Amino acid sequence: MPVADSTLPVLDLTASSVDLTRQLCDIESVSGNERGIADAIEAALRAHPHLEVIRHEDAIVARTTLGRARRVVIAGHIDTVPVNENLPTRFETIDGVESLWGRGTVDMKAGVAVQLKLAAELAEPKVDISWIFYDHEEVSAELNGLGRLARNHPELLLGDFAILCEPTRADVEGGCNGNLRVELRAFGTRAHSARAWMGHNAIHDLAPILSRLAAYEPQTVEVDGLEYREGLNAVGISGGVAGNVIPDEAMVHINYRFAPSRSVEQAIEHVRSLFPEFELTVVDRAEGARPGLTDPLAQEFVRAVGREARPKYGWTDVARFSELGVPAVNYGPGDPSKAHADDEAVPLDQIRSCEEGLRAWLQG
């Protein structure tokens, strides 16, 4: 008879979502070290016969197969950024608010705790549910566990509506802006700075780029009833060879956050049209995600949680669902401005609020 591994972390899914958050956070799982927490999550979920549990590397999918007419996907990542003397967790009262302090409390193990609690307890939800717990969100995109599932097993991400339990202060944030980073280059001719007239200064040629960026008025675009604010900004500049050399090349790094009404290709063409005389190189691109809040299922969700839907200005993994044709929103406990902070802490009432809102909606 095999002997149980006593070193494996054990999760108690009968605990409150607050206590479960603490259990999860106290399992250190910095990106690349998710194996222990993935093992614990898998073991805890396999104890519930109403769930079909599938593991792909350190990502786990647990789903009901009740034959319901519609399916909802609810996802959260299990990794964190590096710890900086902020584990183990502790309860604190911060500005009069009862909170749980420590790495991962906001980003995003409080949301994962709500997922696990409800996955264990909702054996007969009104819709079929796919609960997804994935790895490597806090590092480069090619390692992202949800992206890996989308590439290798896209059927596991399919549904009629998706929720990503990223921190939103327990508000509903629909879809997300797209993200584009490009480099614009100017070219000149090197010369000794004492004989500048013999060269051509590439840095000076960047002036029109900076002037146009400073004068640019970003749009506010309505998508499915939500207003997304765009942004076009220089985020870096480089050039120069030495203190006595006229530079022959210079570059401006531009970040464009665009409304999900545009595709990445349309965003690239928009930036290209603003700077037609400059060489443009795309260095990073990510599609946005429409919120899909016109669907009756999504509208029921917003009513059930009792929150007004807002747009998500930053990029999140909801875009991976959107690429598969699944409308998605962000909804989870914690202030996103505290994500990755050394004083990361989540208000306890937001954990409870998210659990209650999701439970009410999924039970019907």
C-alpha cells in the first residue's frame, strides 16, 4: 500500500474562503516553482466526484459535465512574483479594514481561493463550469499556462462566458484594452561634433515624433456599452555614440493602448499613419478583448454580483478567451494597485463579497 507524501501541502476546501486564501498564500509559488501548489490543488479537487480533473504540466482544469445548456469558464493563476520578506501571511487591520497581508493575497490567490471553495461545493450549478488554475502568468507570455492550454487543448477553454479572477476590488471589469509596442527609428550620418555640418544628427530628427505624441489626443471608444480610454505615449528613447560624435541612429519606443474595437493590425496601421516617414518595428503586440456584456448570461452575472460593469484599461488574460470567441470579464478581490507591492494585502470583505456574488449567480 503506497504511503502518502507527508511533505505535500494539503488544502482544506471546507475552510472559509478567507482561511483558504491564507493556506494558498503560505505555499510559496513564485513563477517557475508552482509544482507544490499545483499538486495540492489537484489532490484537493480530485476528492470531489462531481468534478472531472485534468492536469497539463502545472495547470489544472476541473469541470462539471452535467449536460447544462451553457458553460462558464472561471480561471485564475497560481503563481506570484518573488517574495520579499512578505511571507508567511498575517491578518492586519489597515486603515480600519480587516485584511490579509502577504505575497499573493491580491495577485491573485484570494481569487483562486474563491474558485476552489465554489468548485468543491457547487455540485449542481445552473450552468456547467470549467474551473482553470494555471501557472507562469507573472513571466514571459510564451510560458503562460493559460496560453499553453489555448495552444494545446483549446477545447478546455471553450464556453459561453468566462471570468478571470484578477483583482478588481470586487468590481466587474469587462474585456481589456489591446497593447502594442513599437520602435520608430531615424537615421543620419556620423561626424565629429566639431565638424557637425559634415554629418546629419539622427536624434534631432526625432523631434517630429515627440511633437506629434505631445499633441496627440487619445480617443475614448465605446465598446458593448463600456468606454475604453486609449493612450499613445513615448516610453523610451535612445541614441548617441559618444560625447563628440554626431549620432547616425536614434529610436523612440512607443506604447499604444487601444480599445478592443480595433485589432492589432488596425492598431499598427494607425500608428504607422501617424509617422509615415519613419521606420517602424513592432516589438510586442497583444489583442484586446471585447467584454461581451450584451449576452444574457453576462447580464445575469452583473446583476447577481450587484456591481456596475467598468472597462479594463490594462491587458489581462481575458484576451486569450476573446481570441477563442469567448466573451470575458475580470472579477476578483483585491486592489490591483497593491499587486506586486511589498505591502500587498487584501480586504477580507472583498474575498467574501466575490464568493457570495459568484455563488448567487452560479446557483441561480
